[in-house]
Amino acid sequence: MNLFLLHPEQHLEGDLWRLDERQSAHARTVLKLAEGDTCRAGVLNDGLGEARIESIKNNEITLSFKVDSNPPVPLPLNLVLALPRPKMLKRLLIDAASLGIKRIVLINAWKVDKSYWRTPNLKAGLLREKLLLGLEQAGDTVLPELIQAPRFRPFVEDDLDGWAGDGPRFLAHPGDHPSLPHELEGPATLAIGPEGGWTPFEVELLREHGFQTHRFGSRILRVETALPALVGALMRLP
Amino acid sequence: MNLFLLHPEQHLEGDLWRLDERQSAHARTVLKLAEGDTCRAGVLNDGLGEARIESIKNNEITLSFKVDSNPPVPLPLNLVLALPRPKMLKRLLIDAASLGIKRIVLINAWKVDKSYWRTPNLKAGLLREKLLLGLEQAGDTVLPELIQAPRFRPFVEDDLDGWAGDGPRFLAHPGDHPSLPHELEGPATLAIGPEGGWTPFEVELLREHGFQTHRFGSRILRVETALPALVGALMRLP
């Protein structure tokens, strides 16, 4: 947690804000803050600033805080992510948010286990919680937009163009393809398949919708390794 | 598990090998292999080949297998990693091994919690187990060399030059530094600091020993996100 990300309901009055339970625990046990200490804070979907601990009473911590700067520049990369295993999904959302990705679609694929779509992790509140952890890690305030596409073909055929916009679209896929480009400044769209990969039909449909297939080394990586590695390779991180 | 990694003690006679308990469970419950089916296998620190299931008896699975090809090309990157939290260490070792890194030093740093050096995870057998998982993921057989340097300064001053060799040495560090180079073919050495970063003294000592400081975006990433992102950015994956 590299900043306290404040939500509108934590606002008291004027410049005063209240930390929530998790933030208070972090302030006390990890940062060991005392009255008068300063720390970084930000308001959800707004700016950043320095906060001052005004009072610590019965585990309730009050800050004074004013926005004085912008959140970090977003990474102009849209992520099409085949729905991963629930445990992996949590980590991938934290990673994606911390890397600055702002637009994510969780999409179905032939090799996505059907049960993954029924997991309680897909509740909006839980997804949002992981994205917030990623923002806190990276000192960001801007919540990524996350949508779910439980049907692959209708999303790719009907919605992808509008969602992904104009930038180039990339697909890492084993085989004799050109190497992935490097240091793009975006906007761009990256598709990451399920464990076991996209089927030939899925690759073909993505190619018909503007995705270029690229080689990214010869090793089969776990999705949670592949996401940051691909983002680091493809994009110039702002 | 993208290959069965066979250890010398699993050899029976001639071309015959026995799967261990974990491999047998994977063969039965995930891959659902039957007698006569084929699968990928490799011998630790040797080559790869196709294996055939010869018999499945009382949970004991016997393969016939011959080496017919080389393991994937290693990534010519040495990794200097400040000892992370035990839970994170496990994932980082799997990631590093799956990315093809073959030389790792776990090093102390001011912001490494002293208790991390006393964790049972640092036993050689447990470290090796995580590295093997990474190899199985990536279809590799060559076990990385992993050493521990519980004292930062003596290692950097006395052992680093011999260990890291001739390639360039990189340190990602916040601040006004040149951007990280891209698509190196190696050899090279990358140092990754602890949560909270290297201290100014540590950065200075690493610079005195040939490390160039580079900027890698403005966001603070978790170490487990930073490792694959940095490797993807810096190296051309073979």
C-alpha cells in the first residue's frame, strides 16, 4: 500500500478524511504512523496529495488532505484476458492495475473451464477490490474499467472494434511469427489466452478482427508471468 | 506441468522410467493419460523427448522414453534478487526458472526483513522444488544455480565480479535515469531490490561495481510483477 486511496464516503468535512478499517490497520501496524506524521493519499478517480495524521482515537484515524497533483499517467494498453483460474485472476487484476492498464475485458475461450464463470470471485465488488489493491501499490487513483464477455464470438464480432479502438492489436502465439514489437507508446490492445492457449478458431477470429500474431520466446509461461513480461516487452512504461 | 521432468533415481532400466507420485497424480487426474498415450518428458540437466505410457499399475506409471532433442535455449541473464518475503520468493523462483534464468543470487539488503533469512523456505530442497516447477512449466530441464548471499557488502565487493562476469549490469531505480535498454541478447546481469527499494548506500555500491541505473516507468511495482516485466523489457526472449 503505497498510498491511502480515499473513497467519497470517507470524507468528513473540509479537508478531513477518515481511514477505513484496513487502512487504519496498515497505518498503525506497518507504517506505525503517529499524530502529526505525513503520508501519501489520493481520492478515487481524482488526484494525489500529502496527508497529515490529525488524530488517532480508538482505532479511528483522521487525516487532513488536499489534492495537489495528478495521478500517474495511465498505460494506454487495452487488455483482452481469457478468464483465468480464480486464484490467478486475483493476482492478474492486481498486476494489471499496478501496471497502469485501464481497460480490461475478461473473455471466454474454449480452454477456459466453464466453472470459472460461476466463481464468486467474479462479483463486481471482489474484482474491484483487487483492482484497488493494484492502484494502492502503484500510487494510482484511477479505477480500471473491467467488463466480462462470457461469449467469445459475439464479443469479438460485435463489440471488440468499438471497445479496442484504433491502435494496433497483438496476440502472442507460439510458432513462426515475427517478434513482438517493443517500446510502443500506445494506444494498443493485447490479447492473452487461457492456460493451454487459444484454439486455431479463436486465433483466426482474432486475426480477422485486426490482431497481429507475434512470437514471444519459445517457452510456455504461466499467464501471471506472461502478463507483466508481455507488457514490459511491448510498451514503454510511462 | 508441460513436461515430466525425470530424475536419475526414476530410471528403471533401458528406456524405462517411473513417474514419481506427483507426476503420476498429474498424469491420471489432469492429463488423464492411458497406456499407449504419449507425452513430453525430459531428464534433469539433459535433453527432451517423447515418452509413451507403458503401464499403469496401482498408481505406478511406467514410461518408455529416449532423449531426442535439446532443452530450450537458456536466458543469458544473471539475477541478483534481494531476498523477498517467503511467499513471494516461491513465486519468483518459479517465474525466474520458467523465463529461462539460470543464475540467481538471493542477496541481503537493508530493507530485507532479517526474519526472511531464518525461514524454512530457504532450505535447499524447497528452493529446488520451486525451480523444478518453473522448469516443468517452461518445458526445460536445466536446473538454475542458486546461491545465497546473506551479507550484501562482502558479496558485492568480493564475489560479484566473478559471479556476474562480463556482460552489462542493470539496476532499475526510480529517478531521472535513462530508460532501460531493450531486446538485449545477453549476457547481462539484473539487480532487483527489496520492497521499499535499495538504500542510497546500496545503489552507490552497486554502481561502483558496474551497475547502470535505469528508469523503468514511474510506478512502484510489486517485486513479483517487476521481475517478469523487467525481464520482458530488457531481454530478447530466446
